[in-house]
Amino acid sequence: MKRILVLLVSMTMVYSLSGDPLQWDQYLGNPGRTAYIDYEGPDSPEILWEVELSCLAGNPFISKDRVVVECGGKAVLIDLLTDTLLSEATANVESLTGAYPVGDTILGTTRGGWLYRINPVTGDAPFDVKIPDRFHCFVHCPPIVLSDRMIFPSTPVVCLSRDDYSTLWDLQSSLGPLYPEDGEVQMIAASSKRLYIVIREVEEKKIWTVDSDTGEFLWAKDGFEISVIATDGSVLFAGGEGLYALDTETGELLWLFEFESDYLSSNIVVGPHAVYATDEEKLYSVDKTTGVLNWKVQWEGNPFWITYIVGMKNIVICSDVRNLSCFSAEDGTEIWNIHFADFIDLNPKKPCPAAAKGILIVGGKEGSNRILALASDPDLFVKQGDAFLSEGMKDQAIDSYKKAAQLYEKEGNLNKSQEMQQKVYELENQQESTSEPSTPPESPPVTFNFSIVGIVVLAVTLFGIFIVYYFVKRKEF
């Protein structure tokens, strides 16, 4: 795997606010993919690693200590800390359309609706089941993985058991005559007990709500144009021409917030007190109880592609094909920005960011096959250096320790910074000593031997003087 050195502008990863870090409550199974991380560290992120894959990468997922990404029809696994390519778990599976971590396995989907359980260690991939191969969710298509079941945003929606991958229910069967035959599933969101589905019918879109255990119909809501949804406790948030809050028990409209431009252009992220979304021009923070605007800030989104929003600690990150920007969740202050491109194609592609364990995984420039890992915690660079050193990769370890020393110094921890600098010094000297021919040690200075002899002579002389003095005194008496 080729490592690429990239110079990024200085930026700030974490903006420390007073008080405790925010707790992002949005359910983890939601395709909006937030609530993954609680950042710790100084305010100067660096590239932890960057890799160049042999193909265009799909959306990355983080599972335990590895990054899982579909690339060229393969399930590629990358070590989260060091960028080491762990495996390309292809087995006999060809042309994967998605690769998703589910427990200790990788779930691979293919055209035609075939599902395979891929063993990330051996690459074995037994076939499990076939699901409908009609997918119309253009952006948010990952399955929702619950503790005991998985739900796929196919048309119609299907729910599988995680024990044996048997079909527990499908939406067409569970709704019976209510099921819209000409409907196309656009997006799904879930809590532990309810599943919400956006279905596009001939002339309208409707939200269908069913029991996630059984698929039993609970309620449906229409009458507004929506494209994305997110759930949080007793409220379902839906976005399209406006931002809507619905009661999850009844579907009753609780409040409506209208954007300045025509349409929402991002996913919806739910924080502890606010809901975050973008239109084509601005990022909005809306009070999730009242629907009142907290703040808005300029965001130059791409009208041809969605903006991904990820909530982390006290910050909100927006990502599209042109920019990766970080804003304060408290007041919308822009903290840092990485600019990727000025020009974009008509059909640009950008992976959705993923984050865990203090590491943010993002795509590189639009249309590229690069994956970036950004981090701000110097301890991560120390761990990375230790990992490289254990593999005998001294040059890489030195680079990691140098970066850790810089980050420790920036956060004011001079002792740790000096400790890392000393480690770098020892490693660099160790390398120099092993590359140069050894020379015999110098003989001890002659003056050292003379000094020992002098001490002995002085001791004998003093002892002799004492004896003489003793006998002289005795004779006098």
C-alpha cells in the first residue's frame, strides 16, 4: 500500500467549550451515522495516515480496530491505527455493492440481492439469503443493524435475524393491502422498537411507521415533501422543503422550520438540544423541542450532491465534495476548513465520514481513491509509533513520535513532549550507530592509574608517620 505525504493547512479538530461534552443521542443504527465519537485532544489535528487504494472507495465503516470499505467490488480492511492493509476478503464473492461490519463478520451485498457473510480473517464467505435487489435510496442505503436483527432499505423493506439470517418479515407482507405497489423506498430510520420508512409513490412521498420486531403497521403520514429522516426518542425529524418534527406515537406534526432556500441538502443530525441540517447555502441549528432557530452559518454546499453532517462532542462537521468544515455546536463558529476542490463533476462522489476512538475517516479529493485518517490526540500518535516500532518500522515510528511531540507541546504538556523528543533522539542515534562500523573503546586515561597509586603512597606515608610518632612519644616517657 502506498503512503502519500500530503500537506494540509493548519486546522483545529476540537473546539473546547465550557461544561461537559455534548452527548449525541441519535440512535446508532440510523443511516445518518452520528453519535460515534467523543473526541479528546488538543486543538490541532494532523493526518494520522493516508492511503491510496487501487479503486474508488465506498463509504467507510469503523468496526473495532479496523476500517471496512467496499472498493472495486471487494471488502477492503485497513488497520484503524496504522493504515496497514489487513486483507481483501473477496473469497468467491465478486462485484460487491456494499460491505458492512456486523459483529465479527462483514456482510457483503451483491447485485441480484445476494448476501454473504465474509470472515475477515479467512475470507470465507458463505451464502445466507437473497433479498429484493431493488434499491432506490440513492445516498443512505446501509442496513440498520440492531442487537438481534438487520433491516435493509430495499423495495420492499426486509428484516433478517442476526442468528440465522432468516427473514423475520418483509414490508409488503406485513402491510398487506395497504402496501403501495408502485412505491419505492427512499430511506429508513429506526429506534429499538419502531422503524420509519420514506416511500415515494406516484405523486407524493409518505412516511410509514411499523413495529421493528414484527413489521406491524402503526401509522402513516403524508402531505409534505420529504427526503431524509432521523429519529430521537419520542420525536421523528423529517427534512425536505422544510424541517418537520413528528410525534413518534401518532405522527402528529409538532413543529415546522422553513429553510431560506428551497430544499434540505443534507442528512439530519440530532444532538442533545438541537437538530442540525443544511440547505444549499447554510447550516442550521434548530431547537429540537420548539423548532426555533438557534443559529445559522454560511455553508457553501454543492447543489448536485448531499452534504454529510456528523456530530462529535461539541462540534458539527459538514462534508461534501469540495469542503470538510468544522463548526461549534454552541454558536456555529467555523473552527476549521479543509478545501478539497474548486471544480466538481456533474456526478461527484464523496464517501460519508465515519469516526471512532478519536479518529475521523474521510475521503480524499473528489473522484480519488484516497482515504484520510485525521486525529488530534497525541496519545494516538504515540500508540501508532509503538505499533510501527513493534513491526520494525523505525522510520515510520520516528515520524509518529515527532508528531506526538509537536501535539503535546501545543497543548502545553512539555514533559511528554520532551519524552517523545528523547525517544526520537535515541531511535535516530540507534540507527546511526548500526549503520557505522564499530570502533574499539578508548583506553582509560593514564592519569587515572597514577591517581590510584598516589592515593596508596599517601596512605602508606601517613601510616608510617603515625608509627614513628607513636614510638618517639613512648621513648620520651
